[in-house]
Amino acid sequence: MSKPLPPLIVHIIYRLGIGGLENGLVNIINNLPEDSYRHAIICLADSTEFSQRIKRQDVVVHQLHKRPGQDWASFYTVYRLLKQWRPAIVHTRNLAAIEYQICALLAGVPYRVHGEHGWDVFDPDGSNVKYQWLRRGLGLIIHRFIPLSQHLQDYLLNRVGISSDKITRICNGVDTKTFYPRAGSRQIPDGCSLNLHEKLVIGTVGRMHGVKDQLTLVRAFIDACQKSPEFAQITRLFLIGDGPLRAEAFELLSVAGLADKVWLPGERNDIAKILRSLDIFVLPSKAEGISNTILEAMASGLPVIATRVGGNPELVLDGKTGCLVEKEDVAGLSFAMRDLALDDSKRQQLGAASLRRIQAEFSIDSMVDRYRQVYDKQ
């Protein structure tokens, strides 16, 4: 007799591209034992080369190419796929995918999970009452919510009204085999033409759109260069990612006469190598869940400057592993960058503390084990 196949989990996300949510999904798929669960991914939009990070060969990635707005045909397509695949679990992530829990219910999927990884650009602080009611209503058919931060857990409990016995908070873990500190001299990333000899590199990684707020970082970098000739002389800026803010960022730097101090390569698939080329990591977001890029930067031995939003204070211990500043605070971010850039000892101490914290509290094995416990309750 042939051995029965492991239960199937269908993950529904908006798009499989470079991002923290997507990275966490790939880590789960790659690290759950193959004999425990099978996986399929439904991308409401599309999939990119990022899918090549999935190590398993049996993972189906289905792209819907959903039209912008309410594409009713996409609901029927998801329902039909779920009826055909007969998964044991459907796991949706973030607001863009939560409505497809209705398809899972109608298709008879026995266990329905939803992850909250952070708010979207159209509701950056979770204050939209319509979206709160949407989560509350769909909470009646969702068996388990997984917020990634204490901030998101409190939001689900206190503002949405989800029962605590339906919530399991799971922090992201980071793959320390991929993300680790630089050893020896700096390796210049492919395609970077900046002269980095005896320079100090400040960088950020993320989609370049509103909620990630790279423009505040750009303005703070300009301010720091104008206030400190020494800072301007020794620092260079990496803005890694693509999106509508990329051109605007370059324009601001050009007008300030600093275009020769910045590298904006767009979307990259060598983030680990790029992080090892940095000296300071900055996350200027207006809103965050638990940021994978912060975790990856910490695992790379970098001090982190981050905004005091969402789950960032759970990761960055102010004055111990990095610095926290208020969102959209150009002057505060400028000061924090100058402070770290011009103090070698402080920068090295914070970076070493970042690495120790990752090793002690944010292992990928612990994260995967917690997800398996949730899935095993099906």
C-alpha cells in the first residue's frame, strides 16, 4: 500500500516578491519537515524570481493576476482551486488576502488560519474602522489568528475584538546560515560603482513606497551631510528596493548635490551579501509588524536605527542594540545617523549586541516549531 500524502497547506498571499512577509513564508516551507506537510501558494497578483528561494520541488505556485480593486472572478478561481486541491489548512496573510477565507469556508477547508504581518499602505496605523469590522466579521470563520508582534496582538484583541483564545503570537525567526556578519574586508555588491574605500555605508532594504518612507531617510541623510562635513565625507547611502519613491529619492539627492554618494539599484536577490557590506542599517517606516529586514540586519551584526512604530521596539532595544526615533522625524534620524557614524566604538558595541540578541531569541527553528504547533491543531 502506498503511504498517504501529508496534509496540504494552501498559503494565500498578494504577491510572491521580495519582502518580509514573503521571506517568512519561504522560511516556513523550507524548514517544516517534508513528511509533515505539503504546501501550495496562491498569489493573488503574481510571483517573481523570489520563488526560487523555495528549496522544495513539490510546491505549487499559482498566479491569479488579479485585477486591481474587487475582482470577483478571483474569488471563484480560489474557490475552485481549493475544491480541487482539498487542503487541510488555508493560511491567508494580511488584509489583501483575508477575504479569501470565505472561499476556504465554502470549499470546506477544515482549518483556517490568518496571519497579521503589518498594516498596509492604505491603512498604515490600523485605524480604518471598515477594515477593523472586516477582520471582526471574518474572525467568526477563522480558527486562528497569528500576529507577528505584541503591537498587532493588542490591536486584534482591543480594537478588532478577536478572542484571546483564537490568537497565537509568533515572532519571525532569521536564518543565521544565510545572514551573518562580515568577516574581513568589505565585499562590494555586484553593480555598485561607488568607491567605498575607507567609507562608512548606511543602508536600508524594502519596497520603495509610502509606508516604508525612504524619503524621510533621504531627507535625514541630506540634513546630516549639510550639518556635518565629516559625515558627508565618510558616509555613503544604499537604498535597496524598487517602487514609486525610488525616482523621487534620487531627485532629492540630485538637487542636494549628493547623487554621487548613493546607490539605488532597485530590487535585488542578494540581500544577505548587501547587508554584509553595510555598517549601519536604517528602517524609516511609518508602520511595521515584526520586520524581517531588521532581524536580518541584526543577524548581520549591524546596529539598527528604526522608527518607534509597530513591532520595531520589540526588536531594537534603544541604546543597547541600536536607536529608536519617531516616525517622519528628519532631525531625529539625522542626529542618530551622525551619532553612530562618527562613533566607531558605539557602533561596534551596538552591532555586537544585535547579533547576540538574534542568537538568543530569534532562531528560525523556534519560529518554525511554533507554526507547526498551530498547524498540528487542525
